[in-house]
Amino acid sequence: MTKEEALVKVKGYLTDYLPWDSVDEIDEIIKALEPNIGQWMPNHIPGSMLYKCDQCGYDRGAYSFKYCSNCGAKMKG
């Protein structure tokens, strides 16, 4: 099942039980639940080993983490 098919199915289930004016809110909720994609960026401090999340600016001491522990963004690469 593709992501689009899953969204259509979830939207169908929700609209069966919610008033029609809630459909726009459902779209906003689904968009808010989509994961952020980010990457670790050097913080440009000379001699620093810290990398910064480009989504929230959180400094992290290692480049190898797959997720930002502050905002939850999944890191590319």
C-alpha cells in the first residue's frame, strides 16, 4: 500500500464518524504527522565536534545519529 492509498483510507474512516466540516482539519492533522526530514550541519565553530540539526538548531556531539533527539527529524544519509 502506498502512502497516498493509506491517507485516502484513513480519511475515509475518519469522515464516516466526523462531521463534514472536519475534513479540512483531517488534512491538517495528517500533514502535521508526516515526519520531518533533516540533516546534520556543521556549526562552524572552529575546533568544534558539534553538528547542528537544520530543522530545530539542536547541537549534537556526533554526526552518526539517524534522528534528532530534540525534534525527532529523520536525518538524511
